[in-house]
Amino acid sequence: MTDTQIPVLDWSRFTSGTDREGFVADLSKACRDTGFFLVTGHGIPQSLIDKTLSKADEFFALPTDEKSKLDIRTVGNNRGWSGPGTENLDDSKPDQVDRKEAFNTGLEFEPDDPRLTTQPFRGMNAWPDVPGFRETVMTYFDAVHNLGVELHRAIALDLGLPEHYFAPFLNEPLATLRMLRYPGGDGVEGIGAGEHTDYGSITVLYSDGEPGLQVRPRGKDWIDVPLVPGAFIINIADCLMRWTNDIYVSTPHRVKIPKQARRSIAFFLDPNPDALIEALPGTGAAKYPPVTGAEYLKMRLDATYAEKITA
């Protein structure tokens, strides 16, 4: 760990078996204190990360009328392009829209997969006419999905649960891979992404290194997330805070308008649609009623978009 308020943890300490207990102890403190930590030693090739960022650049450079064909409000199921001015993440400022654009993908399905008609938020991904985009994005999706599930092994141990406790709840997740672009500019009014917390279990974020992401731990002022080349930024999200009966903290964060265009890729690991989210064993009397993963995601998404999307 470092002396920063947001610790940097080497995941290979756990996976190599050289310091599993130490890693879990450090993760435990981060999940309870700031709800944010950085992960190095994750094993995801930098070449794949860079290629995915490059494909995002190609997509965002398309003409608006081309991107509009993949609008999230028409594609549905939280997939597709979210254009500038269509989201407002800060509920306390209803007139302030986020200065960003995004592109969402989820799990891939064959057209005849029965889950498309029997489970909410299941749908076909919409793909732009960018060579190699689909293959690159889904390879990256699989890599960060695996990392997110694996990190839950340490989370389970910290909470006194069997190491693979969370795996059955995350194997067919309502996960979203979101490519983001924040246009830069000195002296520009507004916000890149308003103050908010994330919805799911954890978020696995990669940023291109341009500053802008800030976190507001409980009882403290905003702090910048440190820039560590090659590291993923991990944060606890609302669903896991609820699952742990508020033992873990889902911390508000925002993105300030950067001086130069900022790119990031966020992987929101929401549980399976039928996963029952209720107070975990050993966390005390439940503070919240049980809810399924799909019910919780719909509740949160309905409050986010300026124009409601269809589930």
C-alpha cells in the first residue's frame, strides 16, 4: 500500500499465494474506509487495454448521425450510444447535464437465446461499423469480467464467507462495459460526470491518465484519484454496500471537465438478474429488504437518464 488516501494494491500478492492474508487485510480497510483502491499486477495485457481505447477513439470520431443510429434510447437494454447532454448523474442538480458521451455493451447473446425474452435487461449488443471493434471490445469485456469476479474471492474472505461465495451470483451478470469520452477545455463551465455513486457490486475502471476523477470519502473533501500507469481503479458500488449491510462504503465520485479530452473504460459488474441481494451472513440485522439484481438495476437506471430508457 502507499500513503495516499486511496491505496494501491498488488493483486499478484493474492493470486501468487505469497501474501493472501495481507492483501485481504489491505482490501478490507479500503472497502470500509474510502470504498476505492487501485489494482496493479492484474495480468490484463496493456496491449489489449490500448487497443480497446483506440477502438473507442474510432467510434467517438464517427459523425453524429452515424452514432445516433445506435442511440441507447432506441437500442434499449442499456446498450448503445449515449450522446452529450442525455445523462444527469447528480440527482441534486436536475438542470445540470453531464458533459460526456458514452457507448455501452453487455453480455453477447445469440439471437435465439431464450434469456433475451425471459430476463430483463437482456438484449443484443449494437455494433458500429468500425473494423475489429466488436472482437476487441468483447475480448476486453471478458478480461475485466474475470478480474471483477476474481476480486470477489478476496472480498468473500474478508467478510468471513467461502472464497467462491459470490461466483454463482456473477457468472451471467447484468454487467455493462462503458466507453467514455469527456471533451476537454480550460474554463468550460459544467461537469464531466456529476457527483454519483455506482449501481452494481464493483466497478473496474481504466483511465487514459488525464486527470479529472475525484472521490469524496465520508467526512472529507474531494480528493483526486492518483494516476498509476497500467492500474485499474476499483470502487465499491451501491449494490455491494447493500449486500454487506453497509459494512462496505459506496463513495460519491465525479469527473471534472479535463483540460484535454479524457478517455476511460468502466466495467460495471452488476449481479445476475435473479441474484437475491440481501444482508450477507454475519452482517447483522438487515437494513434493507431483499431485492433482485434486475429490480435494483432498473430502479437506479430509471433515475439516471433525462429521457427514460426501456428495460
